[in-house]
Amino acid sequence: MKSFDIKTKIYFGDNSMDRLRDTPYKRIMIVTDKFIAESDLLKIVTDPLAQSGKEYKIFSDVVPDPPVEKIVGGVKAVLEYAPDCLVAVGGGSAIDSAKAIREFAERMTSQKMGLIAIPTTSGTGSEVTAFSVITDSVHHIKYPLVSDSLLPDEAILDEALVMSVPQNVTADTGMDVLTHAIEAYTSINNNEFSAALAEKSVEICGAFLLRAYLDGHDAHARRKMHVASCLAGLAFNSASLGLNHGMAHQLGANFHIPHGRANAMLLPHIIEYNSGINIHSRSQKEYPKQVEKYVSLARLLGLQNFNTITTVRALVNWVQFMDKEMNIPLSISQLGTVSGKDYFSKIPEMAEAALKDACTATNPKVPSYDDVVKIYQDLW
Ligand SMILES: NC(=O)c1ccc[n+]([C@@H]2O[C@H](COP(=O)([O-])OP(=O)(O)OC[C@H]3O[C@@H](n4cnc5c(N)ncnc54)[C@H](O)[C@@H]3O)[C@@H](O)[C@H]2O)c1
Ligand SMILES: [Fe+2]
């Protein structure tokens, strides 16, 4: 038996931030990072709270790839302030932190708290997912916590919050959206509902990601990508992800490669691996199911080509083209921040962890240890 539901109420479009004025919550803890707390962005959130007489306090100790210690700090702050709602303002790191903080604070106090997620990147879709990715910084492992109790109650999508996203973050987070949609679509848990959401998200990425990258002031492209991010979040919340994310998590935990960038670099390799199609392939009578799915997505992107092999190749080429156009390196060596010695010495450990990562379980092809090692090696 399968089921599909959307617990998070999504506010979007013009004046969506007015929701904060009307919310029944009275005492609010804002969970965000230092950059956002010190920028003008936060006023977009605090103005409607102040106008409607809500009490609020700002917790701004969120850092990228949130580690366990920072979550503990957040739980302490919540226990002291005793809010009736958390409002997460930021990228995936702030939203994931708020989810974990609420979860642990609720368990300790037996008091229910609301959670409103307001994304400031168009990337993780964390505002609508039951995932929170927390890092064990001692053992260099990223743990995706998965529980419906992590789902935010409400999400507010306002593109005014993403207009200031720098080009490199637009590129990385945009490729994260694309990876979510593609992995959800090819996941073994893919279903008609998640597929519809993933298809729309891929279509929007094809039309608007490069536009948003080339001109960050293009409000229409920003709004579309903000919606695409949420659609992809809904898709993978239902269908889950795959090996791309399982492997990317290890690159983030060990080398602090931004999450979306790690996904973007891996994506051409994963499509080749999952499809079994590379530059040497010749046409076959039958292909595995995921190959047809890659072909469908390539068609949606207008990449339809001569036959199955050339169409999947076109998809791989298009992903590489997007990476190049947006200055995302195609290999770890091109990245220039990781030494070959450090990278290769970590591969066995990363491969073990990638196989155990919760995302890998729904990959369309079951990877072996040697498969994962080879993909990490090829990525160098
Ligand atoms: N929960 C999920 O379902 C899920 C899915 C994918 C990834 N993740 C996790 O989310 C995290 C990555 O999130 P992210 O990619 O959104 O990045 P992030 O939250 O780490 O933010 C990246 C950088 O962008 C800055 N930033 C954010 N918004 C900005 C704005 N409007 N203007 C200027 N700068 C801005 C931040 O200050 C930060 O320096 C990782 O920890 C990843 O593992 C979670
Ligand atoms: Fe992701």
C-alpha cells in the first residue's frame, strides 16, 4: 500500500509574508545564520512580526552542514526562551537545524511547538521535507534524520528573500534542486504523484536556472526556481533520493564541499552509472527501467535525440554544460581546495559511509563497494 500527503501548508506568491502577521503563534524564536541575522533580509521577516505585536528572539548560531553541537546549543536557547513557534529563516542549514532543535526540545519538554520554514535559497526543499541532515564533525559523517515529525507546519516562499543569493550559491543550490528532481524520478519509490512534481521541477530548472544564475535580479526566474525547489522537495519527500545524495553527503562531511556543488559534480557520473550508458555504449534491445526515465526527463528538457543511447548521452552532456556555464568544476581536482593525497586516502571510508547513507537505499541500481570507489576515483 502506498500513500501520499502534504502536511506542510505552503504560502507563496504576492504578499505571502503577510502570513506572519496572521499567524496564531505569539512567542517566536527565529532560527537563522549570522550572515542573514546581520543583513537587511531578516527585516522582511521581523517587520510583519513586529507590526502584529508578536514577541520574538533571534537565535543566529546556525552554520553550514549543521553539526550536533550547534543543535544542542539551539535546544538550550529554546528551553530558556520557551517559544510557541520556531521560524527558520535561511538555506537548508537553518531549516534543518530548526527541525532538529524543535524535535529534541519537544521531546525534552513534552510541549508542542509550531515550525514555519522560510527558505532563503532555492535549493534543498527542506521547507517541505521530513529530512534533517546533521553532521557528526568528529567522525565526519552526515546523518539524514528522517521522520514525519520533522515536517514543518508551514512554509513561506517569497522570492524577495532569494534575490541577494550570490551567483555561486545560485548555481550550487539550483543544481541541488535538479538532482532532487532527477533522483526522486528514478528512485525505486517513485510514484505517479512524486513523478508529476519532479517533472515540473526539472522543466522549470531547464527554463529558468541559467536565467537566475546569469541575472540574479530576474524576479520571474527567481520565483520560478523558488517554486521548483519546493516541488522537488515534495517529490523526494515522497520518493526519497539515491546514490548521488548518498555520495555527496560524504564529500560535504569530509571536505566541506557545498552540498549542491557536490551533487552537481557527481550527477553526470551517477546518470552514467545508473543507466549503464557511457561514451562506449552501443544500442541494445532492452534497457533497465531507469534508462526510460532518464529519456523522459531529457525529452522534457528538449534534448530528445536519435535513440535511447544518444538521448541519455545528451542528458549527461546537458548536466555538464550547466555545470560549466555556472562555473561549477567538473572534478575534485578542478575544485582546487582538496589535495589528491587527502582525497584518495578518504575514499574507502567515504564509500562505506555512502553505502550506509539512508538516501542510497532507493537508488535504482544497487551499488557495490567497488562501484562507489570507482565513481569517487573518476570524480578526481
Ligand atoms: N532537509 C533536506 O531535505 C535537505 C536536502 C538537501 C540538502 N540538505 C542540507 O542543507 C544544507 C545546505 O543548504 P543550502 O544549500 O541551502 O545552503 P546553506 O543553508 O548552507 O547556505 C549556504 C550559504 O548561503 C548563504 N545564504 C543563504 N541565503 C542567502 C541569501 N538569501 N543571500 C545571500 N546569502 C545567502 C548562507 O549564509 C550560507 O553561507 C546541507 O547541510 C545539506 O546537507 C537538506
Ligand atoms: Fe540535496
